[in-house]
Amino acid sequence: MNKTDVLIIGGGAVGVCAAYYLRDAGYEVTLVDRGEIGSGASHGNMGLVVPSHSVPLASPGVVSQGLKWMFKPDSPFYIKPRLDPSLIRWLWAFLKASSEDRMRRAIPLIRDMSLASLALFEELSGLDGVDFDYHQRGVVAVYRTREGLDEGEEERHLLTSYGLEIDALAPDGLAEALPGLELSALGGLHFRQDAHLTPGKFVRSLADYSARAGVTVQPGVEVTGFTRENGRIAVTHTTRGDIAAGEVVLTAGSWSAALGDLAGVSLPIQPAKGYSVTLRRPAGWPETPFMLSESRVAVTPMGDMLRIGGTLELAGMDQTINQRRVAAILNAVPRYLPDFDVGSYEILETWCGLRPCTPDGLPFLGRVPDVRNLVVAAGHAMIGVSLGPVTGKLVLGIIAGERADSDLELGIDLELLAVDRFAA
Ligand SMILES: Cc1cc2nc3c(=O)[nH]c(=O)nc-3n(C[C@H](O)[C@H](O)[C@H](O)COP(=O)(O)OP(=O)(O)OC[C@H]3O[C@@H](n4cnc5c(N)ncnc54)[C@H](O)[C@@H]3O)c2cc1C
């Protein structure tokens, strides 16, 4: 049987960051993934590091907007109608979490975690041999309707009241922020603190760095079960043999719910599918990412690539690509950029991924009361790349038994992230 201090299950942004910080602190770490490292949601996502996304998915506005969109297959949000008890329980918990009060408790926490991650990304991008096209140029939200602009203005008002730095842009300001693009828009916002990166490169280059630093990185190893003894995981079973670990960290994104069941822990996480299309980057394209706001589509330059993506579809653990929804994303672009003809660019990849969503839009992060050596770090929804580094560092704090946030000076209330918060 293989032995290790810490076994990390899942090599996405969260698992790789946890591996890096634990190894850096001297732990013996094994990181396993059933596929390649970074083959889950962390591969083809939009690569945005976004303090501007500090409003959790569960918020009062989302419920009314979601109801309008819910069953329309080419809208930005879709629920595949089905009688799945776990989905119904999740939706009920989501509705309860979508209150003004709970949203306002969540915003400062997400903001502080995102801002802490920004500083950590700066450090990580300076590591030897680690390169992930990291830039902090902000993200621009583009609005083409009066209704959209009003919504944006409300969001600006809310987020600036929490100290975030956001400029309102008139059309000429937009043109300046996104030089070289012919926009059809009424105005926009510039979320100045946001940053962007190439997520697949981030995960893989940090995993490679960690392997060089001594982490045992094992792709192609699937966890199939656990043997529990005396309130601890004594053995983790995998397709490549058993592992005895002092601590087990579950960072398997949307797959964490099923793995939680195997460990006897309930983790209400619904996978929310999203899509992206990656093109060869057109000549002269600006370096700042932007959102086609009314359509909920993001456009991110990533080195010599350009990625366009969006939609949120609650359709279970289903990774098939629905071309109708891909077309809906691409069709949004010429509404904002009338000259843009997607057919004239080389498509490098069409991808879908599963965002791991908890009912209140906050991740699960912490120890599990009934399984003493299990730490869960999963459920980061739309911001798992953004929160990857800070989550990894907090996992280290939890395992080291320190006040988790002491050296981050975040004053983070980890209670809000408690793994058993939906147990009642
Ligand atoms: C279209 C789209 C756009 C997005 N844009 C952004 C963005 O701009 N910014 C942002 O911050 N976030 C974004 N996200 C969200 C982000 O992708 C996720 O929150 C994040 O990738 C989750 O990371 P993770 O490490 O928790 O999970 P994942 O990356 O999904 O990793 C989980 C890993 O666990 C492995 N695994 C599963 N089961 C097992 C098992 N039994 N044994 C071993 N390994 C297992 C999987 O193979 C996988 O590699 C986007 C998501 C989508 C879909």
C-alpha cells in the first residue's frame, strides 16, 4: 500500500493550488486525477480572476431573471426539466439562499478571497518555469441596451459600496478600453482590479512545478472508494491500488458530490454546464477581456488564442456538447461586434465543462465533522480559478491547524463555508 502525508483527489485549479502550498510548507503530497491534470472544469473556462464577481450566484436578482430564462434552451441559463430529488432539494436550498441578507453576508467574503488570490497569482506567475499568460488589465462589461446599462449601474453601485474599483464608460471610453474593435454599444463598465490568464496553462505549469518540488503527481488514477475506521479515512481505494494518507483533501469539483457519498459525507453540489469556443486570436485584438453583458458571454484573449464562452445549464453530470447552445454563444458576438465573423477564424477547440455549484454560491471549505482527516475544498461554481490560490492556501492552514487565514490577514469567516452548513 502506498503511503503519504496528504492525498489530494482532483487535479483542477483547486487541487493543484492546494498541492503547491502544502508541498511548499514541507508536506509529503500525492495528487491524483482520474484523467489528465487540468482535464475538468479548469481546462476550457474563461480564465478570469474576478473580484468583480463577488455577488454570489444565489442572489435576489438571479431568481427573477432565471425564471424568465429557465426552460428556454438557447437562453444563457437553462434547467433540463427532470424529476431528480437531489436537484429539487438543491433548487429549494438555492431559493432560500437567494435573500438580500445572505447575499450581503457573502459579498465581503468572496471579495476578500478574490483579492487575496490576485496577490497570490502575482507570486505564482513569478515562479521559475511557471507561465500562464497572466495580466491584470481589468475586465470590461459592454452593454448594448438601456435595460442592460441600468442593471450594470446597479451592480456598480452595489460593488463600489464594498470598495471595489469600477469605472463607468461612455461609448468613447469603451472604444479607448478596447482599441481596434468596432463596437455597437451604449456604454460599459471597467472592473479595474480583475485579471486574466490561460487556465489550462496555469494548472499544468503549477502542477509541473509542484512535481519538480516533490509532489507525487499521478494522472490516470481514479478514486473508487474509502475504508473508514474510527471516524477517519484509513484507506483510499483507487484504480491503481490503495493509498493510506494522514489527510485526504477532496478537490474533485463537480465530482465531489459522488465522492462525498462514498466517504459518507453529503455535499449538495450541482454541475452547471458551460461552453467555450477557442479561436486563433485575430490580429490586433486588444489584451483586455470583456463581457457581452446582456448575453452573459465572455471574451478572453489568452496568448495567441481568443476564447468565447458562457451559458449555465443545470443538466446533471452530462458532458455532451449541445451545438444549439454553442451557436447561441457565438451568435451573441456580432450583436456587439457587427464586423465579427466567427466563420473566418480557425476554431481550435469547442469545449464544455461543469461548474461545481453549491446552493448558496459559496464553496465548501473545511474539515468534515464525522470524518476527522477529510478536508473538502469544492463547489467554487463560476469562480474556481479566481479562488484557486486562496483556497489552496486556506487548505494548508486547515491542515497545519493554524488559524487558517492568519498569514493571509483576511479575517475570513470560514463558518460561512462550513461543509455541513446544509445538513439540517
Ligand atoms: C464555461 C465556463 C467558464 C468559466 N469561467 C471561469 C472564469 O472565468 N473564472 C473562474 O474563476 N472560473 C470560471 N469557471 C469556473 C471554473 O472553471 C471552476 O470553478 C473550476 O475550474 C473548478 O475547479 P476545481 O479544481 O474545483 O474542479 P475541476 O477543474 O473540475 O477539477 C476536478 C478534477 O477532479 C477529477 N476527478 C473527478 N473524479 C475523480 C476521481 N474519482 N478520482 C480522481 N480524480 C477525480 C477530475 O478529472 C477533474 O480534473 C468557468 C466554468 C465554465 C464551465
